[in-house]
Amino acid sequence: MDLNERSLHLLKTLVERYIQDGQPVGSRALSKDSDINLSPATIRNVMADLDDLGLIHSPHTSAGRVPTDKGYRFFVDSLLTVKPLESKTVNQLSTELKQADNADDILSRASKMLSGVTKMAGVVTLPRREILCLRHIEFLSLSNTRVLVIFVTNEQEVHNKIIHTSKQFSEAELIQAANYLNSVYSGQSLASVRQAVVDEMRQDQQLVNQGMIDAINIAQQAFEQKPAEDYVLSGETNLMGFNELSEMGHLKQLFEAFSQKQGVIHILDQCLATDGVQIYIGEESGYQVFDQCSLVTSSYAINDETVGVLGVIGPTRMAYEKVIPFVDVTAKLLGSALNPK
């Protein structure tokens, strides 16, 4: 937008003051700012121009103004000054993640860090299993047709899953099935293993022995793909502390969206294809329930491959200059913590 320096400075001051106080900002309050040497009348004229441009508006009958989604977007893209986190803070965050016992604990700690520092909701999607490489698999009979699947990926990550087979297998049969799968699929990604298993099931079963058929049947369940990847969410109750989100009907819709997950997952999935921090302000998310919220997200990577997204969900009135660098650094630290040593 073609705004002069006076208008830019006044808009920046108004947005920053509203983010800090949460109250509509009037011309008289702005005139008392030491950096604005303008009369209240001049300020009112500038504010009227900013209002006409859709950058600010007057809520209800208030004489003050608040930023619109368009105003926040202009502020974030053109007026915001982001300062890097202090090295002491980065070291503290890194230490917190390194103290985790396993990958699930790392993801949980990252989500809690995001919510704890920002006092908003923190979200971390689980790493996409497609990029995980199978290293070793074992089967353990539990009872009747229940089998515990234990498989190792990316050198160190151990995963457990209980499946129900079509028949009861002996210990020898399970060992034979595991040996076959380890010899054929070790070192391949779970996505390619899953597809290969499906392809083998379509082949003429007369060309393979019963042991191979058993192994493929078990593997098909072991590597069955979930309809949607999940995420870890922390601090959603923090959103109740913001007046603009505290209306009970709106809170109910927000928590239902968190529970159903599809909408949140869809928004976060859009960030997988891009590097760096992504920001959705208000209506930009495409979901009405988040119209009064902003999402600041960043993808994280394992072995230089993007596998998931983390971020902060809060009101549009958030301290972007603090949230953006925090999300960015946390994403880098999470990827580092999850990388095989």
C-alpha cells in the first residue's frame, strides 16, 4: 500500500498498543505517545484514512480503533521487527528436548514448550511415517490371534503395535515371517514397504510358499496406513484467558475443531510444502472457527527431509515479534532432537 511514513508509524504504534493492552486505541492516547508529534485532530484524519483502507476499524460504538485481519497482515509483512532469541534461551530449549526419553516424549515436550512460553496453544504434528526406514522387525505372540509387532526405524526408533491376525501363528511361524520381511525390506521406507506388500498380495499366490504368504498377511496389518496423521496439542485451555476468544459458543467450536482434528491437520499440512515460518491470520486459514485466531507455524525436518509441522494457535492479537522467532527456533531444535545420532 502507498502509505506515507506518518501513516505507517501511526499504524505500527496502534497495532503494538492494541496487542499489548487489548483495548481499542483512540487518537488522544496516540497523541500522548512520545514518538508521535501530531495533534489529536491530525491523528483522527490519519486514522480515518487507515479505516478507509480496511487496515483498522472501530468496534461497536467505541471511539478507538483496532486492527483488522488486513491490518495485522500488513503489520506482519511490512512493519514488524523480529529479534532473534537470546542464545541462553535457545540453550534452555535445546536442553529440555535432549532430556526426553524417546521420540514421543520429544514431541510432547516441544508442544508444551510452545504453549508454556507463549501462553497459547502449542501443536506439533507427528512425523510422517512415509519417510521412516525399516531397519528390523519382530513378532511376538500374545494370545490366540493377537500379535505384538516390534519394528525399529531410522537406526534407533522402536515402535510397538498390536494386531489381530486371521489365524493363530506359532512362535516358529512368526520368526520365519520376521526373517523373510527383514531380508527383503530392511532399509526401505515404510511407504515403499507398504506398497510392496500390497503388490505382493495381488500376485499369484501359487508362486510363493505359505511362509511368505503369512509374512505378507501380517505385514499388511503391521504397516497399515492411518487415514490421517495425528498431532500433539498442549495449552488449548490458555485460549480461555483471551477476552476475544472467551465467548462460550466460540470456545465450544474451537475445542470441537481441536477434537475432530481434520481442519487443523489440513491447515498444518499446507505448511509441509514450504520452508520457514508460515502465518495464517483470521480468515486466511479458510476455517470459520479460526476467524479470530492466528496460527504461526514452521515445518521441521529429519535427515534434511520435511516430516512435520509445529506451531502456535492464539488470538490475532498476539505478540508476533516474539512468537515468530520462538516457533522458528523450536522447529529447528525439534528436527535436530529427532535426527538419528
